[in-house]
Amino acid sequence: MEPTADAEGAPTTLDRRVGSLDDAVRALSETRDFGKPAKLRRVLEALRRVLRQPGGAAAVQARAQALDEAGLFDGTDWASPAILIPALAGPGLRCENADTLVLEATSELRLLAIARGEYAHPAFSADDAHQFLSQVLAMNLDLLFTPPNETERARQGRNAQLIRDLFQYLADGIGYDSVLGELVDEIWRILRQRPIQVEQVQSLITRISVYRSDPDVDFGSTSGQGLDRLITSLFGTTEACRDDPGIPAFRERLEAMDTSGLQYEASGFARAMHDTGLVSPYHAELLRFLLGDNDYLVAEALGLSDIGRTCLMRYRDVVRRLVEEAVHPQTAQCVYGLALLLDRGVLHEAPVVPALWRQLSLELSPTARQRLTAVFGDQPSPEARLVAGVISMLGQPLGVGQGDNPTCQSARALSMWAYNDPDYLLQLVVWAARDDEIIMHFEGSPLSSKDSAGGVAKALPIDLDPVSLVVVPHLDRIYAEMGRRCADRPGDPHRWVNPEFHGWWAARGFWINVDVATGNLVDLDEFLRQFHAGYHPGYNGGRPLIHPQPAGIAVTDSAARYIGWHAITILRVGPDPQGVVRVYFFNPNNDSGQDWGDGVVVSTTGHGERFGEASLPFDQFASRIYIFHVDPLERGEPERVPAEDVERIIGYLERSWGRDRLRPGALQASEGPHGDH
């Protein structure tokens, strides 16, 4: 980059600061590895000063290769662009740590240099860099189109504007077309998993709609049918609400329609709902209006299958009351849950309908009311919010998420009960919401959530659906207390906790491939053979899985590095449309589509997954599991599993979370925590 000068030819502030940066980079480059940390501070300070100047982003971009090769990113995740995650870039730029902000900003400018062909990175292509930046920009649209708010200015000072200038520069460098395309793809990817909580997605769609209508915002030539479908699913689904007239005007239009017009509206809303998994507030208003008409139009508005229509006709009184109580424009999303609840035939289970009548008349405790009101507001009432949440969870048991909380065990349990034992779930909701206490039993002894010393979560979770918001704090404390009851027992406490916590149908046979005392891997050969014998249809006699089973996995990042233990549910195992045997499982972490490294990429669509399921080929899944349950009386044929299959799985394991956990003898069967099985 050529030096610039002011009108009199004197170097500008940017010139001087760029000169200081060049000196600092040169010094860092010429220093041996052990001395680089001492030189790094000067480079970071120089970068911060340059980035704050007009034209500073371009100056840093021009020096991206020199900065990289000098060792700026050595010893950090930024050293390997291939393992960076777009979703983490925004938090990195918003943080209060100035060094993290500078490194993140410089990394983005390095990627822009790669994307524009100015820097031929040996391990990251121009296309990869372009896609990464498009995703970063798409996930942080507010940094492109809105000024800093008071909170940001107070926390970040001048850096708040620096970040926005950086994002504007990045967007100018790669174009807005790709930003929009990446964002739409990301929204559809999340929606295909059919989560219960869609507030963030709805917010993104709303912001895009507002930005696209602003003449000062140029999204380029791309609009895309996918984006139009998303926007109209919320704001202009049918002819009567195409112009987004507001609820009162929409109601007046409904009142003026004949039966054929109402049927057209009902079928239009149903198609959009089942297409996207999103529900328009106008859809909720239509459903409330149709209660005074006939059941046929209600079924049309819900888009019901034959099973759902039968449930509606047989249990029309309780369905009508559920709609009256829970379905409002503010809780419109539960309409999708109601449709799926009816299609699942849950109401045919004898205890469910009376339990729903009890829920409709439930008096909430002050604590439950306060929690629901604090998170969702008081319109509609907390009681209505909770009923809406119950409808959603019973209809979408695989849409439960744990939020940003270490409560995967509790989220998994709620999902399993909604999927497999709905009347028990409804009982727990009553105890938690009415009594502010849940009592469960551990090996015959009662455990009260009130008496527990505390749970896994250090603070009360708030980013949850209504049912989880009320129930999870109690489950978390009970789960932790069960663990404490097993603290003095040898081996892993999940052997005893999982069946007691989840229910009788959690199998009592227990296998683990980690020595709890040392963290080393043990008995891998026998562990993997038993997993095949319990779950693979080729070695378990072709038996399908009857009840979902709890399991534990070792989560790894995109570089196959160990992150932590995580609770999931094995739902079924079978061949996908291409004939590959896959494990289909539920992951409560809000987004199941993840890259776990070494080619292990979790799929959520395209391989026979049902909404809410994740899947992996059997051997890849087996390489990440460390705990599973089986029926000890159904032995299968572990001896028939080919040695090469076991070796292939161990190879995945050795290249990922097990690379530092192997010890001599780990590959042979031996007595251990599970030696009695």
C-alpha cells in the first residue's frame, strides 16, 4: 500500500500508524518463536490504532499475509482458518476484550484477502473464505444496518463503531448478494430441524423484510424464492393478509368471507406452516375465528392427516378449549404443535385427554407465574403461555432445546417423555407449575427438587420454551442429586442415574469405554462389538429399537478435538435411502447439524431423517459414543462383527477425542466398570 499524504504532502495519521504497524510486524517476523510473545503486544496495539482510522481496514487487508506469516495467530484457533466457526465471529467482535476483537477483525480481513485472491493461503481456498465471510455477515446483519445502541457504546466505546465500519468494508468486498443467500440457506437449515423455539429465526426474517424494503439498503440482484417464502409465511401468507394489514383488519376480512373463501385461507395457511415450520400470527387469528364454524375448516387450517382428523373429531371439546386458551397471535407457533399433536394420535392414549383438561384449569404457583411473565410478558397470561408450551412439546418432542445452559440431561428427558410417555410429562408440568416442587424416586428413596443442594446450571435458565422454563430447574436439581447419591460408587454414575431418571424403559445394561478414574479408553473392542450387537440390525437379530435410549457422546470440534461429554437420545437405527446403516438420534443442543471433524459431519436432512432427528453412518456415530444402554437379556451377536469394522471405528476414535486417552491394553477386553455384562 502506497503512503498517503494530506494537502500539504505531510504524512497522514493513517500513514504514521501504518508505518508503526509495519515496524512491529517486521520485528515479530524476525524474532524466534520463544521471543514472539514479547513482540506481540506491540503488533496488537498497532493494529488497533490502524483499524480505528479511515482506510485502516484496507491497510490491514493489504498486510494480511505478512501478519499471518509473522506469527500473529500462532497458538490460537485463528492459526487454522479451516476450523473457524462463522457463528463465533460475532461474539468475538462484540466482546469487551480488546485483543480478542483485534485478532478477530484481523482474521476477517485476512479471509477477505484470501477471498479476493490477494493471499493464496495453503490450507484455505478463496471459495471457502468467501463462504465463511458470507455466513459471518449474514449472522450479524444488525452490524451492517443498525448503529451502536447505548449498551454497546457503554461496553465497547469506540470499538462499537469500529466493528460496524469493518462489517461495511467486508460487505463491500464480497457483495450483499451472497450475504442474503447464505442467510436464507442458514434459516432453512435450522427450520428443517423443526425447533420449538423459533423466535430468533422470526427476528431474522423480520429484520430482512425491513431491510429489503429500505431504499438505502442494497441487497443486490438476489431476492430468491426461498426468502419470499419465509417472509410471506409470517406476514403475507394468504390473499387476506398479503398486505400485512394487522390483526383487526384481517378479522374484519374473515367476517366478510363465505365458506369457500375461508377454506382458501385455511388451506393456504396450512401449506405455508407445514412447508416452513413457521406460523403466522394471522394463522392463529384464523383458527380462533373458525372455532365458531365447522370442524372441517379447522382440520383444513391445521393441515391434518387422516389420523389427525380422527383425533379432532373424537376429542373436539378438548381441542376447542386448547385453542381458546392457548392460541393467540403472540403464541401462534403452538398451532404447528397442535397439528402435529393430533397427527401423532397422542390424544388416543387414555390418560392424556384428562391430563390436558387438568392443565387447562391449573392454578400456577407465584414462582411459575413470575418466571413465565419475566421471559414472555403478560399477554397472553402465563397460564396460556404454559398451555401453548405443552401443546408444542407434545407435538414436537424432537424440537426441545437446552438453550445456552449445561442442562442437556433435563432437555433430553423432557424430549423423551414427550415422545414416549406424554402423560408422565404432563404430571411433571403440574407438579412444577402448581406446587413448585417435583418429587422423583431414586432406588426407592424420594428426592425433592426443593431439598436438593443445587443442579448443574449455576443460574436459572431463561432462554427456553415455556415448559422447559418451569420444569428444567427442578429436573436439574434432581438429576444432580441422583449423581451425588452415586458419588462413592465405582464407575460412572449414569449406570444408575439414567434408568432412575428417565424411566423403566431405559435399559439396565450399561457399557462405557472410559475409565472414570483416569479418563483413559478401555475395552474398545468389546465396547464396539456390544454396541453393534445391541443396535445394528445386522448383529441384533434385526430388532428395531422399541423405546428411545439415553446415550453419551464425546463431542468434538471441526478439527476433531475433544470438547466435552454430551447427552443425546438414540431414536432408531436402520438403512438410509442409499442403503447405508445410520444411527438416528436426538441432540438437545438447539442445532444438530455439526462438523465433528475427520469427515464426521452430522446430517439433519437428505438421509432419511425425520424432523428433529440428526444422523450419522453407524461407524462414525460409534466413534463418538462413550456410554450406551442395552437390554442385558438380548445379547445379539457381538462375535460376528468383522474385525475390520472395529478397527475402522477405532481409527476414527484415535484421530479425534481418543488420541490422548489410549494406553497399552486399551484395545483388549478387560474387567472394568462394566465387566459384569
